[in-house]
Amino acid sequence: MKYLYNFYRGLPVVKEYLETDVEAAYSGDPAAFSKSEIIISYPGLYAVMVYRLSQSAKPDFSEIVSRLFTEKDEVPWVSVRFIR
């Protein structure tokens, strides 16, 4: 249970990092209409999100977090879905 608590305790920091990642992508792309478009359509941002989440879980259970987000279509019991 302490592993889960440590993971959740680190989520606000991950959120701040992801907000700066979205802002950097938005300011660097003159063709982007909104930050929502960046979040939905940039696969690189998804990869950064998975990386940041798995690093926040490290060393407790980062492998599980990484697999939940990267192999969600291949594992039948995982029901994590994101807006795409």
C-alpha cells in the first residue's frame, strides 16, 4: 500500500512537468490551434507522459505502470483508456 501512496504523492509534480511539456509543444508549433489538440494528437507527448509516470513510480513499481500504459491494447484485463 505504501508503494501506491508514494506513487499518488508524486502525481502533482508529474502534472506540473506535463503542463510544461504541453506548453513547450504548443509554443513550438505555430500550426497548433490549442493545447487540447497537442494532447490528443501528439504521440511523442504520450510517450513523455508514460515515461514521466513510470519514473515517478520508480523503483516501487515502475515496470507495472509502464506496461499498463504501453501494452493496454494487448492485455485483456487492462481497461485504462485515454482520449485519442
